[in-house]
Amino acid sequence: MTTRCARDESAPNIRQLLALSVFASLIILVGNRSAVADNDRGAQLAATCASCHRLDGRDKGIPTIIGLDEATLTRAMQAFKSGERSSQIMHVMSLSLSNEEIATLAHYLSALRMETNRP
């Protein structure tokens, strides 16, 4: 009888542990999907940049945006947006982006690395 009683008392603890484990797994899964979605959104936004800036890091007269840190890219885009930095094209491009999109774009671009092999 004592064995059965001990099992009955531990059952709620096991259920709570199982529920907590399932909940934690869902949080990790959602968080991972969110990171992937941000990365996909960053790539989509960067495709617009690629019409002028080369995303392989090579400079053909237009400054590269690859390899810059996130804060530098964000500050530059905000400066173009406010008119603090002048460039008619960059001013228009930055106005088309929300602050959240600028942050997503800066995060994505800062993670890209320049190609080391140049033909």
C-alpha cells in the first residue's frame, strides 16, 4: 500500500514536469522559426540593396555593405532616412523601410561575409 501511495503522490509532479518539457519545446520551436523568418525577411530586403550594392563584398564604385557591424549599418540607414547623410537614392530607399525593417536588414547584412576568392 505504501508503494501505491508513493506513486500516486509523484504522479502530479511527473505530469507537471512533462507539461513543462512540452511547453519549453514549443517555445524553442517558435523562437527558432522566428529567427529563420527574420533571416528570410533580411534576405528579401537585401535583394533590393543588391541592385546597387554587391552582396559578395566586392566594391565596384558603390561602397560595400557586407561585413559592417549591425550598429554602423543601422546608424547609416537612420542618417539617410533623416536627411543627416545626403544621397537622394539612399534617402528614398531608407524612407521606404520601417525602423524594424532597417534593424532586420542590418542584422542580416552584418552576418554576411565578404568573399575571399577574387577572380
